[in-house]
Amino acid sequence: MTHEDDSYLYEPEFSLKKLLAQRVNDLKYILSFKKILATGLIIGALIGASIAWYKAPTYTARLTFVVDDSKSIGGGGGLSALAGLAGLDLGSLSGASGVLAGDNVEELIKSRKLMQQTLLTAYDSTQTLADKYASVYKLSKKWRKYSPDDKIIRFPLNGFKATRLQDSLLHEMIDLILDNNFGIAKTDKKLSFFEVNTTMKDEKLAQLFCRRMIDQSTSFFISTKTKRLRNNVERLQHIADSVQHLLNHKTYTSAAADQNVIDLNPAYSGANADIEVKQRDKTLLSAVYSETVKNLEASKTMLAQETPTVQIVDEPDLPLKKNSLKYYITIPTGIVITEILFCVFILIRRKD
């Protein structure tokens, strides 16, 4: 047997008692540097307090709304309810489609088009939400260097055709909002309640953005959902108005012809034929008008049934929830982290 084999066979075994003894010695060694530990305590407390003081607070606007789409819940409602008790979603299994079906609401509210339209609404009488957001998040200074005239990029209140530079700034704002400031979630998969949260550094900006995003989304939902039926109602209304105008004209001309025929010689049969033609046209127009009005009223009823209702349940009222770092959290955290670093430094120096 070689010398290497002998050393391997007689290698000391692991001892928990010895390991604990070593750690106790390390602790005693660390505690001997009381001044360094006290300095670390003060530095950690100052760092924690500075972070809490420097970190700007944010404000969260929370809005809850419910979508009532009578058609989507009308058919098979009982079966869907029974399936819901078993944890199944028949709407998703059946491949339901439409503006308000499934998770479409969440995706549409987060659409870039709606966010851009919301950012271009007024914050006050002098600036838009986009102007305020760029100012609060220091984007105005960042993008000023790209401006040809070295001026802050502004977004007029009265509508405008955006330049390439303004579009680029809006795109960056929307990216930041989607990543950090805005969120929507369904509170329960079996219900139609949605919760929208907007967290920003300016309280009024968070409130206005949250409310107007829902206003923009609601208008888009309703107009998209009912576009086909609204077009049909408008078409039938136009036909009904035209037929009514023609019917009124025929009624007046027929009455005038009846009055004139009284004084005519019975030998002239052409006048009677003219009256009969007018009466026939009047009768035909009356039938067309009656049928058109019937179809118009039926279309209006269908439009009312198809129109979804977006009802706001909870609105973000001032003052909003304030999010800020608490001193009683940051100071102990700073102390703990600093003391750990100091202890590691002391032990490393001891080994060296």
C-alpha cells in the first residue's frame, strides 16, 4: 500500500461539533471589532433613510368595471353555470370570438392605439397627458437633444398630425406605461369583472389616465360590437324617410286629383284612370313604408340587445393610494445589509 493510500485512509472525519466551534470563534472575532460594527450600523441606517427620502412616491389609481354582454350569456347560460361549478369554461372551449369574448377585453384595453388617444387628451388647459408624463418622467429633457430647434417636444391640445419625432416619443411613453405603470386583470375567471391599475408619480395624471383609458375602451367596444347593426339601422332609417317623403307627396297629389275630378265631364275617362294610378301608387308606397318601419323597429330592438353595457363599479377618487418606501423598513434593511458586508470584510481580512 502506498503512502497516498495511507493518508487517504486516515483523513479526519467531518465533525459538526468542530464546525460549530469554528463559527463561534468567527463570531467572537467579529464582535471584537465593535467600532467597525458601530460604524456599519450608522452607515446602514443613513443609507436606508436616504433611499426612503430620495425615492419619489407613486400613486395608484384603481378602477373596477363589469362588462354585460347579454347575447354572449343568453345562450346556454344554465349549461355554462353548471360547467362553472365543475371548474370548466365553456366559452373558451367553444372558441367564442368577438370583441368582448374571452380575454379580448384585457388585450384591447392595453392596445397602443387606445393608449395613444388617451395620452393626447387634456391634462389641463395648457398641456396634454403626454406632455405631463414626459415632464414627470424626465423624457422631455432626454428627447430635447433630438429636436431640430432645441425645444421641448410638445403635443397640442386641439389635435394634430404627429411628426416622426413625436411618434417616437409617444412609442417610448407607451412602452414605459405598459411595462411599469399600467395593468388590467380579471378578478375572477367566472365573472365579468375587471380591475385596472395605473401607478404613476403624479396623482392627477394617474387618475385621469385610468379613467380615460376606460372611456376610450368603452367607446371602442360599443362601436365595434354594434357597427354592423348600426349601419343597418341607419340604412333602413334612410329608406323609411325617403319612402315617407314619397308617400306624403302621393297623398297630396291624390287628394288634389280627387278634388279636380268632381267638376270634370263623366265622358272623359282619362281623368279617372289617372286617379286610379295615383291611388295604386299610394297603396304600394303605404305597403312598402309599413314593411320598412317594421324592419327598422326590429333592427333597433336587435341593436339594443346587442349593445354591451360597460358599468363602472369603483372609480379612482382623490386622494389616491400613496406608495412610498417606509423608513421603518429601509433603515433596518440598510443596517442588516451593511453589517453583513462588514462582517464578510472582517473575516476575509482575518484569513489573509
